[in-house]
Amino acid sequence: SNRYIQDEMQIGHASWYGRSFHGRPTASGEKFNQNDYTLAHLTLPMGTEVLVENPEKNLVIKARVNDCGPYVKGRAFDLSQRLAKDLGLLPKGGGTVIVTVL
């Protein structure tokens, strides 16, 4: 929808979260599953489907916004551990990603 046009494509730093949040409720009300392809974003509506790309490794994965965050300055996205792992971001703890709204 045009209301979120400014969010259709964003480039920013992503971090990830995993075991310590596993099973806890997310902002959407569903339980966080570190093995799902999900991410936290500050302005995109819950349930928004996106493509997350790691341009360094030329990897793209479809994921869904199910949480609000991150609340750390300089970070744009918080990825589930599985999403970060499959995008090749785990060894460095995070990295720059491109997020495109589907």
C-alpha cells in the first residue's frame, strides 16, 4: 500500500537474535521462533512479507515481519537467528542487508 512507500526498499545494518528470545511473545503476539524466517522492524506493519538480501554473498530469502525493533542505534533490522545464518551473517554478528517489501 502507498502508506508505506518510504519503506518499500531499505538498506541498513541488521543484527540477529536467537535462543534467549526463543518462545517469548513478539510484538505481533506470536511466539518468537529462532528457526523461522522472521525479522523485527520499527515501521513496517506486522505480517509484511519482504525479501532480505545479503549483497555481499548474493543471497536472498523471503521473510515476514513479526516483531518491532531493533531499539539499538545504528541498526535497522533484527533478524531471526535462522534468517541471519542462512544469509551468511552469523560469523560477523550481522551486516548490511537490503529489505524489499513484497
